[in-house]
Amino acid sequence: MLIRRPGAAGRRDGARAGAGRRLIEPRVEELPGLVAELVRERTTLGDEEGGQRVVAARLEAAGFEVVRVEPDAAAALADPAAGYPPLPYAGRSSVVGVRRGTGGGRSLHLTGHIDVVPVDPDAPWEHDPWGGEVADGRIWGRGAGDMKGGLAAYLVAAEAVAAAGHAGDLIFSSVIEEECGGNGMWSVLRAGHSADATLVGEPSGLDVVHAGTGVVWARLVARGTAGHAGWTGGDGPFDALARAVAAIRRLEAEQNAAPDDSVFRAVSSWPYGMTVGRIGGGVWTSSAPAALQVQVRFGLGPALAPAEAQRRIEAAVAEAAPGVEVTWEAFRAPAYSWPTDTDFASLVAGTAGASFKAFTATTDARYVEGALCYGPVVGNLHGADEWVDVASLETLARVVAQIAARWLGSE
């Protein structure tokens, strides 16, 4: 029998892999506490800095070069691939950590978003939405699932890989505004922080997501004559908005009647959803309002570009409810579906032992061809008692560390 003994390179790679495993385990044990710490930072739109400080401090301690990237509002407005800036950017930024490799390996970008959606005061929470409670094998709270759990798992994986050493460059980013336009990730890439492969920690149930639908957001405003209800009855702003929303509902139905891509048809019989997420206006029940408004999220498939979706919505509203104003905000995100037969896709799915699937929502993966999402098991996203499963976080951190080590190469 011929026995092949490992050469120096093989022994070095084996030792490096063993070191990586030893280095990830203590960090895996930190995950519940780290996620809870991040959940307690109320990183809603405009208030992301508390969470960003936590991430930046850990990256600096792990030896990453840390920079802040603030979006350029004027450039974002001029770029159809970017979102509409929702708020001023002074003092608001994404965190990017870069750890250079020794050379010769491929580069990798691990990323996630720090921003979370607000808590609906009418939703019946049983757990403190900002408490980060760890109970029943889960971490509870706003953003625990979407996506501070995935962000934390990626962070500890990046720390372990950095400590073990690697040939290719490793980039880690914690971005703002994923939930509201995507200008955080857009600005990070615009600043030059791209890599040969990109992995996003969006919650995927430990499957690998390669596709997502497109999204646009619209604000509809109907105006009327304010006054006492006794003299202002009949058709008014609410009626106009009802007709406008009904017109957009018809566009939604038309698009879902025959979804144009088998990837999204496999996920849902109604993959391109429309939601009236916010309603506002009026000051008194017996007073006709001067204006009412609704804010609408409209999903779209790969055959419908955001600009064309906007044109169709404007035309439909103009026909059904003349005088209703339509303006655009946050998202103008196209649908995307990246190939699953690339070297990186094979590495991620093979290491994770996972299958590929699509989201009926958008993610920052749309910005980078071939980018994949791989994240934990979660529940109640954007709703009451949001949670992330602790065991899946532990698995996620270990698998991402393996993926990173294999892609980047050992020293």
C-alpha cells in the first residue's frame, strides 16, 4: 500500500484550519451576548451610530483598518441604481473594516446591515423589543432576526479568520439604510470596497439566497378643502386615495398573473407584493382634511425595471385619480437573480450543505453580481416578537469562517 504523506504546504494548511476552528469556538460562545448588545442599540433610520460604534470597536480590536463611509446624497439622486436619500447624512455612516492578506489569495466581502425597522406601537409584543432577551433558544427583539444576528455571526467569523491569517484581503462592512433605499451598501462599493466575492448575512434559514425581487416606494398625496364636516361631505381626499390605491392594486395583479421568472414562481404564487405601509393626515373627526397621504411599497420582477414601474404607477394613478400627487422615495431596486454555478456559489452551498432559493424582497446583494445571502433561522421579521435562533447562529458563524478561510486561502 502506498501511503502519501502531506508536504509542507499541506501540513501548514491543516494546522491553519485547526487554528481557525480553535479560534472560532470562543467567539461562538459570545454570540448571544453580542446580538443582545446590538439589539439594545435602537438603530432605526437616523439613529444607527450606537450599533456602528459596537461593530467598529470589535473590528479595530481584531486588527482591521476601520473607515467610515458617508453616502453622497447628490450622487445617489443622480444614480438610478441608488436609492432616494431619506435623511441628511451628516454623522451617519457605514462601517468598513479591511484586513489585508499576505498576498496571492482571492478577496472576500462579508457584509450586513445595522439598521432596523421601527416598532409598531399597536403590535402585541410579549418580549421587550429593545431588550435582547435570550430565552427558549432564541434571542428576542427588533432586529434580532433582520439582521443583527447574521451581522454578529459574520463579525465573529471575520475575527476568527483574521486571527488565523489569510492570503486574500478580507473586508467586513456594517451598512446603513438597507431597509430604506440601499445607499449604505451603494456608498461602500462606490468608495472602492469591493471584492472577488460577496456574502451577505440576511436571514435565510441557513439556505443560500441568490435572487430577490425588485422594489419601489411611492408616496401618494390627495388634497381637499379643509372645513367643518357639515358643509364638506361627498367625494374627498380619502376617496381619491382609495381610487389611486385600487389602480396600483390592479398593476400588482397584472404582474402576478403570470410571473416572468421561474425562480420567483417557485417561491410564491404571488411573488411581487404591494403594501400600503403608512397612512397619515387629518386633525379632527368632524373636520374635512386639507390633505391625506399613503406610502406604498410595490414589488417587481426581472422584466420590469424600477423606472418603468414608476411610469406605470404614475399613469395608472393619473387615470384613476387625477390630482393625486405621486412622489418617489427610498427604493428603486431592480430584481436580481445571480447564477448558482460559480466557484463561489459552489463553495458556499457545499460548505453549508444548503440549497439555493429566492427572496420575494430585495437585499443589498443586488448591487454585486454573484453576491449571495446566507443567514440564520429567524421569525416574525418586521413584526411583534421578532427572534433569531441561537443554534442556527452558532452554525452560521462556524460555516462562514470555513467559507472565508477556504476562499481567502491560508498564509
